[in-house]
Amino acid sequence: MRCMLIDDDIPTVEVLRDMLDWHKLGIVQVVTAHNIQDAKSGFESGVPDLIICDIEMPRGSGLEMIQWVRDNRYDCAFIFFTCHESFEFASTAISYNADSYVVKPFDQQKLEAVLLKAVETIKQKRLLGEYSRLGEAWLKNKDLVEKSFWRDVLFAIIPPRPDLIQVEIRKRELSLAADGRYVLFLVSVTKTEIETEWEDSTFQYALSNLSSEALFKRPNHDRVMAYQTDDHYYHAVILDGDADPDSLKADGERLIRLCRQYLKCVATCYISEEMAISKLANAKTELERLDESNLIFRGTLHFRKDAFRYDTNDPYMLDIDLFTTLFVQKENVQIVNRLKKELEALANQNKLDPQTLYSIRQDFHQVVYALLARNNIQAHRLFEEEVAKRLFQKSDNSVFDFMKWAHFITEKTIATIDETRQSEGVVERVKRFIHENYNRDLNRDDVAATVFLTPDYLAKTFKSETGRTIKEYLNEYRIKVAKRMLVESTASIGYIAMDTGFDSISYFSTVFKKVTGETPNAYREKHS
């Protein structure tokens, strides 16, 4: 794509040209102009796909430029910017189908978002133009055009304004009423609610066809749109507003049963109120938010007007003393079972909302972290692996995900505490680590991190068990290796010093003589 920057302020044009990664946006050429006359002349060498233009300029305004472009039927996307917001400018720009309106000074992230949206709009327009040129082929693919329209509506690629929606319906030659009433039916499946392994595309295809069969009595309907997030598969279905609520409920419940039977997954369905097309994008966001807050009503159907009502008048607090005692007694199974029963009791009493689950997770963390601190174990070291991070991030998605995380953290905590209490075992692990890494630049913190202990606590334990400090043991082992190298190889003293982890020959010689009573050269001459 080709982009033209128009502003009478040269530094502004240069900053705008240099601050963005144009290739990332799909723009391969950027040309500049500093007044309207130069910009019009620039069209002779090629019509730009996108124009970014200042509104207020001394030799012709940006509004004059967009009027000239539209009058000459050039197919260019337009983004305006200015030093202050003006309703008059904005309304005039919109009347000429400007794509966006940005206020200086520029915010790079906002500007990139505006540009990405404009580029996506250009692509959509070109797609529509291609359909128009294909004639009969376009008619054969009319369902794809309507599907594209509904997707653009749901994701607000078409701005949620009745007049712009009407324009798009007319452009795409769709048999739809812009003032018609519709219902959004959202199907949600979290990725942890699927019993068998699926590829994303395969599962989406299967669920799409199942949704189409249940709600339209035929497969692959153009009003069924599949998309997904990191944790959820979603299917948004557009239904006519005159649909009978009881029939919708029956169809939705049937779909949920079919998902359990054929896809081995738990589907949850949400139905919006009847609304205009321009309200559908906002309804999609609201239903997704409702789904995110749904912890205990999974696998059922819900009308938006009957949003979840939790009984949270009495705040719940985890029995920290009880769980601390269970951890001390190493009752892994009891900890998990007791926590599961607590959550089930709250769910049965309609008291388990997202905030309550978050509070329980924080209290459980408090028990674990206090216990780890008491045993001189560094929690951030213990739980830094990717599995722990991933389970923690997903633990507020559902009760099932929460219990997976709780089970993992319980097992890991008790196993580590049990291991560290066997001091001999810890010392042996430290020795093995030193033997395998003596030639590295090691310090006390590095060694302590391998056994998840604080450096001070490990130093005391190691000295108590061996009678030597970690540093002394490390140097003695390095000298042991160096002695063998001095006898068995012809390597230089400097090479042996560096190869055994010493940072200088002088320090190596000092330590060597302290441990053996001889210099490295004397030892080599004597024993070789």
C-alpha cells in the first residue's frame, strides 16, 4: 500500500514518517506533501491508498483535500489530525467519509491502532470491489459477503452507526433491513472444558456446524461466526429479533446436549435482548464479559436480562489456621479435598463470584508463602517454571482451573519443604551442583537458588554439615581438578586457572598453595 502525509509543518511530517513501522502496517511506500497543491500533483505518480492529513493549513485545508479526492472518485482512506478538537471539523470530515480523526500531540499506540483499522477497512473495501467485479461469481459467494458483513458488524470494523451500516448494506447488495431487530446468541467453550484433544481449526469447524444445525436446521449458515481467545472458543450467531424466546431456549439447550454428546465438551450459551444492528458489537462485548464472570453456571443457557446474581452479603474468608495445619501435617489429599468442598458449598449457596474466588486464591497464597518463608524457601524460585505460571494465570477462569492450580501448588510446596528439611540431602545436592558447574563464575546466591533456599540459611546448613563454607568447598574442588590437569596434561598454568573457574593466575596460585602447600609449578614438577 501507498501512504501520503500532508502537513505544512515539515518537522511534524518527518516525525510522523519516522516514528512508525510502516512495513508492519502493510504500507511499503510513504510520500509527503506540505500543501494541498503539492498533494494533488502527487496523485500523478500514483494514487495513494491512505492519506494522513492536517485539517488546518494556510494554503488549503484538509477538508478541501478530502472534498477534491471524493469529487474525483479516488478510492483513498482518510485520517485527519489537528492541534485541537473541533466538532465542526469532525462532523464535516465524517460527512466526506473520513476514516478517523486524531488530535495532536500524537500517541504512537493510538495512532498505530487507527492506522491498522484504516488498513483493515481498505482491505475490506477491496474485497468488496473484487466481489463486484466478479459478477455471477459474486452471486455464488453471496453467503460469504453476508458473513463478512456480520463479522464486520460484530467486531466494529463497520462503525456502529445506523447510517454507515445502511451504506455497507447497500454497497454489498444485501437483502437486510438496516432498521431491523436482531438477537445475538453467543456459544462459549473454555479450552479446559474439552475432554479430548482437538486442533483449533477442527474444533471450531465442528462446533460451527453443530451450532448452525441446532439454530438454523442446516450446516454452515452465514450468520454463525467463529473466533477464539487464549482460553475460549466462541461462536457468535445472529438471529432474527422475532424469534420466540422459548424456542431459542429449547434450541440452545439442545445445542448444549449435542456438544456433550458429540464434541465431549461443556458449552455455555448466552442470549441478548432484541436490538438494532448498530448495538450488536456492544452486545458481543457484554456477553463475553458475562461469560468471564461465570464460574459456577457453566454448561447452561442464560438470557442477558437475567444476569447472574450472587449472594455475597457475607464476605467469605478461608480458614488460614486450618490449612496451615494441614500443610504442616503434609496432608496433600485433605488440603485439595477440603478446598474443593469449600468451593462447592459456596457454589451451592450461590456465593462463589469472581471476587470471592480471587480472595480465596489470595488467602491460599498467604498460607503457602508464609510456610515457605518459615522454611527459608524462596517462593519466586520455586514457582518460576512455565507450568506454574500458566496454571496461575488461568486459575481465575473457572473452578476447574482453580483446582488444577491449587493441586499443583500444594504438591510442589509440600514436596519441597519435605526435601529441604532433610539437610543432608540438600548439602549433597549442593555438592553435586558444584561438581557440575565448578568452572563457572559461581557465587553463593547461584548455589542457593538451585535448592530454593535463602543464601544465609544454606550457608549455615552447609557449614554445619561440612565444617566448610560454600566458597571453601568450591575452591577445594577446583584445586582437586587442577591437580589432575597439572599432572595429566601439558596445559599452561594460566589455561588451567581459567578452565577451573579462577578469574586470575595470581588468585589461582594463592588458593592452590593454601590448599596443597605448594605452588602449581612445584606440584607439577614433583608429581609429573
